[in-house]
Amino acid sequence: MSDVVEKTLTALPGLLSLDSQPGSNKLSSSSKLGNLIRGITELTSKHEEEKLIQRELTSIKEQVSSPNTSMRQMKELMVRAIYCEMLGYEASFSYIHAIKLAQQGTAREKRVGYLAVSLFLNESHELLLLLVNTVLKDLQSTNLIEVCMALTVVGQIFPKDMIPAILPLVEEKLNHPKEIIRRKAVLALYKFYLIAPNQVQHIHNKFRKALCDKDPGVMTASLHIYLQLIEENPEGYKDLTTSFVTILKQVVGGKLPMDFNYHSVPAPWLQIQLLRILCLLGKNDQSTSEIMYEVLDESLRRAEINHNITYAILFECVKCIYTIHPKSELLEKAAKCIGNFVLSPKINLKYLGLKALTYVVQQDPKLALQHQMTIIECLDHPDLIIKRETLELLFRITNAQNVTVIVDKMLEFLRINKDDYTTIDLRMERKL
Amino acid sequence: MRFMLLFSRQGKLRLQKWYTATAERDKKKMVRELMQIVLARKPKMCSFLEWRDLKIVYKRYASLYFCCAIEEQDNELITLEVIHRFVELLDKYFGSVCELDIIFNFEKAYFILDEFLMGGEIQDTSKKSVLKAIEQADLLQEEDESPRSVLEEMGLA
């Protein structure tokens, strides 16, 4: 790798200070963007900032409209325009030039052009149509990096009406030898599905192929689509339950390459996606739920490490267990889990514990009562968010016996905090 | 995910990525409101809060606040880890990243963000593959002579 870098560096004739070095080297301090940023930081008032930015924008506007500006300079101008827009100033004159940059620039310029387009424009913008041709061309390029860039942009922003024009090209990429291109193609199709579901109806079997892809990245990407499809129509995908369960088993059992580990937890986001999918499939369906009990048990057991990510997986697991057809051993373990969350000194876990209790209180009111004391203590917690969550929970666990105590506590709380808790109070009144 | 914001303790926006179509004016308003709320939070407080119809997850790293807005059914704790993963990637890429790196190279930060959080959905790809993709794109030059050989060597052309 080092002599490749060597070669490219020596090939660069007189690196201008405008361009930043490849990799992680810092932007050279004499660049125009650097100057602009420094200029702004030195100013003390908003008014001065406005003046400086307006001056900057006028200068950028002149330069982008000039026929003498090279693509390289345009790239630098776009970065400054993005910066100004980020600060809240309008630079719409630069939008068309961003598209031109993506069209005419070479790789690095194209990249900035595409970035600028994805930041400046939104789906309904009329200029977006001009992007379509550029994307079409890049998708057919032999330079795979250009293909990647095109797919990335398509996955973020694309005009709905032009989907039929680009669909065949994207579909074709699903069979590409390089996994990164397959993955991006799947994500582009996911985006298409979100904005125009009927356009992608005919390729559902291709999604199945992506699900079985040997590369875990591509498979994960396909799960986004499946989650969406299953949300809308769980019945249609029950036959895939065993596949999902198998995948989850493999992940939890550490069968994925070490690369996918995040703090020694195997592919946590993938696990969570699968848990969500299983949750939807097993809801109100005993036979489907039975297929997943074993793997859920396994997930609960494996998540022993004390890291936030493990707790995230546990939370999702617990939610799943409570949604699908109940199984007593699993419920017990899940209840214990929630208990640990609520009793935890870590504030984020406490919050999640309370949230989980609110969620399960319909099915298992005993659980909340078990932790009544902790819940009451949470009312006095210094953090407002915890207090609010506690109130929400208390409202749900009120029954004939404890209503007086709870209402008393609530009124006491309201007396001290005169904020926007009147809504909860009103709901309380309705129940009584 | 609906959007992600990065801003400094002084309330200066460093990066904003929106995953849903929102009008400019609304964006500005939301950013302003949210910054106020998050900056008012004390250090030991919960990292999650509810705002309008969204859930907000935020975390502070040195002088930068990373703030994400997620939907009702999303898992807050996992979003916290998404933020952490992003920081890890930035750190690996810039080598011990600090706020200045992100300020002066914000377009690179965007590239990394786009690579691992495509269209608002986190890709559970290995850290290595995300960084590799960025570095390969970085190594491209405008000159015609070298790119061909560089790409060929990387097996991409």
C-alpha cells in the first residue's frame, strides 16, 4: 500500500494549497476554506458574520459563473458554498454548478459535486432531473469508484418519476462481483421502494438472492428492505422465518468474520434488525413464535458483556419476547433483564428500564409493582426526563389499590414542577 | 434516522445531514430549537429526550455534540452506539480526531458519514471496509497518468 501512495504523491505536480492531501492529512492552512473559517471565528457579532459571508458568497457567485473557472477550482468553491449554507445562508446560485461539477469533474471533483447535490437539493427540487443523466452515465462507467458514487447518491436522493429509467441499471449491479457495489445497489433499491413501492414490485425475488448473499454486508442491506416489507405485510414473509432465525443463530454464535465485531459483540446492528423482523413475524402467531424461542434464549444468554451495545440488543430482545406469543421461561428471563435495567445506576439504562416497563405493563402488571419502590424513587430523580418517564409509567400502573398513593405523589410533583405536565394530569383525571 | 447534527458547545453547527425532505426554513428552526435544548442539558443527565414527535439521542465528545433524531419505534441505545461508531471511524481516519479536524475537513466527515449511514440506515459493515472505501476514493487524483495504475493495482478498473 505504501508504494502506491508514494507513486500517487510523486505524480502530483506541485500540489496546490487548494487541494487537501489524500488520507487524513489536515487541510493546509492557507486554503480559502481555512481562511473563511478562521475569518468567521475571529468575528464577534452575528452582523459581522453576515457581512463576511455575504462578501464570500458574492465572490463565489462571480467565480462559479465565470467561464474560466476550472473544475478543480469549482470543487473548492462548492465546499465553501456548502459551508455557507450550513451556517444558514442561502447559496442557491451554486446548485446548478454542483450538478455540473458532478457531471464534468473527474473522480475527486465528482465526489464533491455529488456531495454538494445531496446536501443542497431535496427530492422535489426541479434541478434534480439534471442529475439523472450524470448518474446514468456513471453507473455504466468502468471506473468502479464512479459507480459507487452514483449508487451512493441514488440511495440518498432521486426523483421518483425517473426511477424506471435507472432501475434496470441498478438491478444489474445486484450481480456485480464486488460486494460493495452489490450492497449499494440493494440500498438504492431500498430507497426506490420507500419512495415508489409499485416500481419495484417485480424484483422481489432479487431481494431474496441478496438475503442469501455470501457477503454479510449485502445481506444486512437487504434486511432494511425486508423490515419494511414485513411491516406492511407480515403474512407474506412467514416462510422466511427459519432463514432469519438461522442467520441470527449464526451471528450470535460468532460465525461472522471478526471484522464485523463491534467491541467484541458480533454485528450488533444486524442482530437488532433481525430481532425487529422476528418480532413482527411472531406477533399473534404461535407457530411462528415457536421457531424463534431458542434463538431468543441464546441471544439473551450471550449478551453478558457490560457494554451499551449489549444492553441495546437486550432491550430489543426483551421487546421481541413481549410482543410475540408468550413463553413463560423467556418472559421470566426478560423480566429479570428489565429489572436490572431499572435498578441500574446508569441513567440511560434506567430510562430504558422505565420505558420497557411502560411497554410491558399491560401483559405483566406484577413486574411494575415489583419495582414500585424504585419507580417512586425515580420521581425524585434530578433528571427531568426520568421524572417524565416515571410519571408516564405510574399513570399506567394505577389500579384501585394504589391510586391514592400515586395521585398524591403526582400532585406533590406537580406542585414543585409547574411545567407542561398538565396533560398527564388531565389523563389521570379521565381515568379516575 | 431523520437527521444528524454536529455542533459545538458555543452553538456553532459543524455538520448536518437530513434523511428526509424538509424545507429550509423548518430545518433552521429545528436546528436552533434543538441546539438550545441539548446545550441546556447538564452532564450527568440522560442522553435521550423526546421532542415534537421524535426521539433525540445526543452525546458529547470533548467540545462537540453529536445529536440524532430517530423515529418513535427506533431503539435509543443503539443510536447512541451509531454515534459512537461514527466517532470511532472519524478517529481512525483522522488519527486522534479533534473538533478542528472536523471543522476544516467537514466534507471528508460527510463522506465517512455517507459511507456508513446510507440513507439514514446504519450499515453493519466492518470498520475496515468503510475506511477502505473512503481511502480508495481519496487516493484518486485529477491527473490522468496515475489513476489508471492506482486503480488497476487496487483491482478496481
